Amino acid sequence: MNKPADIIEQVSGPLPMKKAMGALKKMVLDHTATVGSVSAPYLRTFSIAVAPTAPLFWLYQQTLYPKFFWSNRDKDDLAAGIGMADVIEYDKTGPNSVSFDILQREISKKDPDTRYFGGFCFNNEQKQDEHWRAFKSFTFVLPEIQLTVKDGVHTLSCHLMVEPGNNAEVRSHQLLEAIDRVKAAAPPDTTGLPGIKSLTFSPDQKQWVETCNRVLERFQEGLMGKIILARQTLLEFENGFAPLLFLFRYPYPESSTHRSYFEPEKNTAFFSFTPERLYRRNNNELLTEALAGTCSKETLGNGNVDACEQLLNSEKDIREHKFVKDTIARELEPICSQIDMEERVRALQLNRLVHLYTQCRATLNAESSSDNAVLKTLHPTPAVGGVPKTQALEQIIRLEPFSRGWYAGPVGWISRNSAEFAVGIRSAVAKGNKLYLYSGAGLVRGSDPASEWEEVDQKIADILAITRQKV
């Protein structure tokens, strides 16, 4: 892709949002006259430093779709975007490997450092339920307008994308119209979420216990080592709502979670508060992790330290974690020249839960230093699929009475040179006046179905708590 150096406005300091938008318009106008016909895709990015602006507040004010938001677990990389300058997407049923290859082929044509944001289906061979209709096999978007906060620096950008055969002046005019629609950030004036009419589970508790017991019998027969079973919790509200309210009202802003939000059309959105990184790639350097084994601090009622000690001394949870850790290390071997998996198992503390956590650093082989190779290797992790992987995926489709959609799929961003994906767990999809919550539990030999049901309850408790907040 032909992408000259970004145009960055030189100013004495960060501009207020309204002045920054005026400066962006001038930059686009001044540049338009210099663009003739193009023989290859042409991308120009215009950027300007802005005064500190809360990305979620800014995003809430906007009326352009799609909308997205991303925040990494360390909270030093936040991005909010609106509109669509470019998109890479696919929407046909088939193996996830095909989706990964298509994305790799298309991203290899793009500018090396331009980030596209989006996500994948968990299992693209599964027919999806109707409420997942707006979420394709995968979608990755380059927004028209983007607010980024990286290492404390706030930047407002817009992207001018011109395809061969398109008129650069027409595309510039469309971009200018999008900039004109941008509203300055302000705390949202909301009346809160509407009341809940009903709450139902799929499967219900009786069906869950029956299914778990069948799985445990298969463990005794040696047919599987581990499987993750998920539950869908459906909340029906008295009327529709803005799904972004769930990100505003998340009660634990300092919790160690990746936060991902994608709203392809108004009031239809997928969002995730996930503690689990799938991987972070910078050229051929890879950072991934094993995260499995869970303990609820509230259930113990004795504070964080006791919950950590309980988990680190739990034979069942240590065994579950070892399944994940060993599987990841083994699966990385064919694509990595060096693998450094921590020996020590640590406890990752969240607000209600504690997880067992092990970090892994690796160096990708030259022939494998692409995201399709990494995605094929790591997705789904044993923490959301099972062991053996293929058999677990087959059983998940057979045993779960719903489709997972983007739940537990890779969500995040990708460019040619780098990428970061989280595992889309602790997630929900909102559509109209309905909210579908998803969470799962890992079954290994010795699991107790009733305890696993309670664990699923704990994993969605943060999102459920938002629905009970008062303004």
C-alpha cells in the first residue's frame, strides 16, 4: 500500500478537541489538491495532539458507526474509533484457519504500522444464532476517525483511504463530512439502564449438571483431558439501551482486564472484560500466557491473600493450569526457535476472582513470524476449548445449546509489524433490549458440576452488577 509519511500538525501544545478538528479539516483540504489518480490503494493519515480526553466519553457522543474501543490490560494503549476508512472482513462458514489465512493475506497488503481493530468467531464452522448476525466470521476496521491514548499521549487522527478508480476529492469530501459530525467529549447525560424483565439460563442448572456428569464419565474412560463448557445468560430489559453504558459503569476501572468493544450498528454491540491475553507480537517476538484455574474471593470471604493461597494450593486447579501451560508450550514448539515459559505459577488478582497465571516469551521462526501461524497455533487455548483441542471443539458444538459467536474468540488489533489479541471471555452481546452474557468453566477429572456453575456465576457477576447500579 502506498502510504507516505503521516501528516502531523506542528503546534506548540495539545489542542482542545474543537480546535483539533478544525486543524484536521485544514490538513485534509490542503492535501486533497495534491492527490491525483491512484494506481494502488492510497492511505494518508492525519494526526494531531489533543488535550487529555476520555476516549469512552468521546466515543459515547459520536453518531458514526461502526464504533470500537480497545484498552490493553496495562492501560497504556487505549483507542476509540468511529466510521470506516477501510475494512477487512469475511463471512462464510468454514475452518478458522481459512479466516486466519485470509486476514494475513489482506493485512500483508497494508501499511506495516497501520492498526486494524476487530475480532473473530470462536468457531467459524458453527452456525451462528440470530443475535450474532451483525458479527461476521471476522471483521477488522480502520476507522475514519480515531482517538488514541498511548503512554499518556492523546492523539486525534483521521484516515484518507483512496482505492484505484475512486475519486480522491470525493473521498476527501466524505472524510470532511465525517469530521464535521464529530462532537467534543463530555460526560454522558444518561438515565441509566432500564429495568430487567427476565433472566434465563441456557443450559439451566439441571441441564448443566447432567451435561457435566456425562463429560466426567468420559474423563474416567480416558477420552478427554479437559473441556471448557460455557453458559449463556439472557437478560431481557424493559426497553432498548446504549451498550456502551456497560463500559462506563464497569465498577472496577483498575481491574487487570483487556477491554474490547465493537458496535457495528446502533445498539448492537459485542464487549468483553477479559483477563486473558492470547498474545502480543512485535515482529518475531511473541508474548503469550497460560491462564487457568479460578478461585472466588467472595466465596471464601477471607480477603485476597487467602484466596491466592487457596488457589495456589488447590490440586484440581494446579492440574487444570498445568494442562493449559504444557499444551501452550508444546504447541509453540513447531513455530518458535526459543521458548521461555515461566516455571513459577502466579496468582492474577481481579476484583472478585483470582486466576492462576504463567507468562511465556518466545521467538518466532522466520517462516512463522506471521499472525496466521500464531493464531492457528494458539486459538483456541485450552482455557476456552480443551485438551485435545479438536475433540474438545467437536464436543462443545454438540454439548452447548447455543452458538458462541465472538465469545472466546480472538479480539484486538493487527498490523503487518505487530498485533495484540485478547481472548474474548467475560463478554456479552447486546441487541435491542436483550443482553446475552457468556462465561465458562473448565472441567477436568475431579470437577464438581455445582461448583463449576457457581464459578460461571462469579465470572459474569461484574457485568450483572452494572445492571443493578442506580443513577
